[in-house]
Amino acid sequence: MRILLIEDDPSLGSSLQSWLQMDGYAVDWLQRGDQAAVALATHAYQCVLLDRGLPGLDGDAVLQALRTAHSSQARLPVIVITARDTLADRVQGLDLGADDYLVKPFDLEELSARVRAVLRRSVEQYTPELRHGAVVLDPAAKHVTLEGEPLTLTAREFAILQALMRRPTHILSRTQLEEALYGWGQEVESNAIEVHIYNLRKKLGNRFIVTVRNQGYRLAPA
């Protein structure tokens, strides 16, 4: 899953990005609010972590623009991370459309739990089970079965399989699959996608994922 972090403090931003990457998320980090619109328009995110006091465009304005967008972005889960800690501040942030409100300083493990919670609520509300042939993928439970038997997948194998099962008739390029796994600035090994596809085929069957020469990958017809 891909998270957009908008935080202008370099030390905190770097720490949050590294921590969430260890949780298995791809994390894109911005330090200005006026950069958010372009990022949101060009990438598919599952969650936004948003500071309120940002240069260029403050976090409240970013949140308001997001909630009034005429697209699926309007439902994107947003966790406000801020030093503004009065009751009035919290009420205002939630009324602006935040799904959660976390006051600095906070424990990183609590942040992880809150991210999991908003993602779980979002997935349960908007994403049904995905089925293709004998494979069933439950985005909310992070659970995959083959012919009714549970499969153990790594976080990145799960992310690739989910991307393919969301668009089972489409060819997804290597770049599209990398975007599902890695944030900006993360080093991507040249054969990373091939290795994950190889491992998925070992677990799902060699014919489940088809390689389309010079284009990418798709699922075999069910």
C-alpha cells in the first residue's frame, strides 16, 4: 500500500518515512502543502498523513481540497499529525474531514496502529473480496486462499497480487507494479518484480500470472 506523508519537519518526516517503510508501506514524503495536488493526481494512495502547519498551503486547505474533490480522492483516509493539541483544534481538524487526529509528539507504534485502523475501515467500506478462478483475496484481512486453503504471502507479494486482481483483464507494466511497492527515492533492485512474480507463481501455479513480452504482466483468463 502507498502512503502520502506531508510533513515539513525534515527530522520527523525522515523518521516517519523510515518507520512506515519498515511496516511494509511505500511512502512518498512531501514537505510543502502546495505539492500535494500534483502527487494526489498522479499516484494512487491508500492513506495520507498530514501536518496542519505547512509552507505553501497549510494542511487545513489541503484537507478541504481533498474532501471537496469530485473523485474517489474525496474518500481517501487522512490522519492529521500536528502539534495543535487543544480540544478546539481537534474538533476543527475532525470537522474539516480528518479520519483521525494524532498530536505530536506521539509514539511510532501508535501511529502504525492508527494507520492500520483507518486502512482497515476504508478497505472494509469500499473494497470487496477479489476473486479470480480458485484464488480469493480479502484486502481487509490481508488474507489469500487457493481452492479454499490459506496461502502465506509476503507483504510485497500480496501487494502485487492485489494490483493484478483489481484489474484482471489489464496488462500492468513493471513500472506500475513498482509504484505499488516503493515510495519516491527508494532504491528498486533491477529484478525485484521478476523475483516476486516468480515466488507468486510457485504458490499460485505457473499459469496464474502471464508475462506479456515487452509490456508487463496480467492474470490468465479465469
